[in-house]
Amino acid sequence: MLVLSTFSEAYDQPVMAGLQRELAPLQIRGEPVRIQRIQLDSQASETQTLRQVKQALPRQPWDLVITTSLGPAQKVRQLNPTTPVLFRSSPDPRTMCLVRSLRQPGTPTTGYFSELPAEGKMVEALALAFPRLTGVAMLVDGRSSNPIPAACGANLPRPACRPGLVPDTELPLALDNPAGYADLRLTTRRARLPLHFVRICQREDLIRLGAWLSPGQGVLVPVSEGFYLDRIEVVSRLQTLRHPVIYSANYMLRAGGLMAIKPTSEPTDAPPRGIELARRILEGADPARIPIQRSEGFEFIINLRAARAMGLTPSKAALRSADRLLR
């Protein structure tokens, strides 16, 4: 079994230990399962990632390839359409045409993804915590070099990135999944909060962020590869600006972020979904017939340490509603 990871070895250590503990005792063709991990460059281009995956695959015939993101999974599918692939990612795999449906993938690809349409929930939590908001701004990561999927088998080129406020005419191409923001628009309209989108094209644009935000505006930061890589800079800049901000990933809270709406974690008393899916595939189950797993709810977290550092006081209603308070 091969694990292709874009995370550091230290980050993956608990996962790799779990895989070894749970899967190594299995027998395949009379031999125990051998598990190999190869680290990929998380900042590599599409061509570089394809080259890295191409070098990894021919080393031996793999009974299963596990990937920590959709990009490498797509490259495995491209290079070897028959190799079973198990992914764990944030985005919906349908956006990259990896599977035909969540219920029945139809290709030897299955896995778990955590992305849920959380933007509306983020606005609700932000307005609950800070009732005097004058509007909402959502950051858009414009640094992706990937083409925009128009349909399976056809792509649109991504236009040049221009930082700052995004005009309405550019939104369909600026947003990776425009349909996913319908809930966001509806929620802000109901709350009577003006909505704007601010595009970040490179790390240096964060210095200019204050010029694109209005006083009293709340900020939404969605999951993206660029915001993950620059999470320290993103959190630090928004703390300096003292705008109420909510993220859609727990790692932003670990970097000192103020609040987050994140997909619920797996129950602590259940085996990790990835390991259980890997076991089923190694024991002979067809991944093309295993439904894609996904998160089923949200968790609202407030970082009180960050609130104090920013001089902000979340409402009592938000404190009562939070699933967790980081003190």
C-alpha cells in the first residue's frame, strides 16, 4: 500500500502509526501488508506533482494508493486508471471529475471529504457573536494555477489574478464553486448585511487587506490551499486589523484565529474512516461501489484567547451556542 502525502512527516505520524497498527496484520496473497509513504511537495505545480506521482507508482504494483488531497488522486487516476485510490480531502471529488456520484463512484476511487456548504453558517455565527456588523467580506484565494472545471473532460483557463475587491462580473470565474455560495448570498440578504469578495493573489496582498475592508465589516476565510500555507500571515494580519473573523478550518484556530465553523470530527470511539475504508478495499471490496463518506454536521468554536488579544468581546448568546471555547 502506498501513501502519497502533501503533509509533513511529523503531521502524518499518528495516521501512519494507525495504518501500521490496523492494516499491517492483514494478509494479501499470503504476505502481510507493506505500507510505504512518499511525501509530495505541497507547493508543486500540476506538472511537478504529476512527475512526482509518476515516479512513485512504477516502484511496484500497488493494491491501494492513499492520498491526502485530490490533486495526487487525480494524477494516479490519470496514470493508472485501474489502481484503487482512497483519498481524504476537503473539496468535493465531483468538482475534479474523480467520481460520477457520491453514492456510487463508478471509478476505483473512494474516500472521505469534509467540505460542507458552511458559508451561510459562518455568517450566522459571525452575526450572532458580533450583532453590530455593518457587512461581510469573504476572502477569495486567487492563487490556484489549476484550470477551472467546466465539465468532465473539458476545462476553462483561469484568468490572470487581480487582487482586491472582486467585481460581480468576475465572480463566476473567481470562485471555484459559485453554486456553493448561494446559501451565503441568501443568509447575508436575510441579515441585511452587504456582501463583498476580496481576492488575494499573493502573500504580499495581505498587507493591503485593510484598504479593501470597511469599518465594522466581518470577514469569512474559507478553506483553500493558499490560505493554509499562509495561515500564520492570514491570522496575524486579521488580528492586527481587529475585524471580527471566522474561519472554516480548525488549523486556523491553532494558528491563533478568532472563531471557526468546521465540519464535525469523527467520533473518538470509532475507528478512523480512512483506515476502515482501506481495510475493506484490501480485503477485496470494490472502491467503485463504496459510497464517498462525508462530514454530517458543524462545530462552532470560539478562541477566547484570540478575542482578548484583538480587543473583541463575543456576545453571551454566541458563548452559550459555541460547541467549544478555547480559553
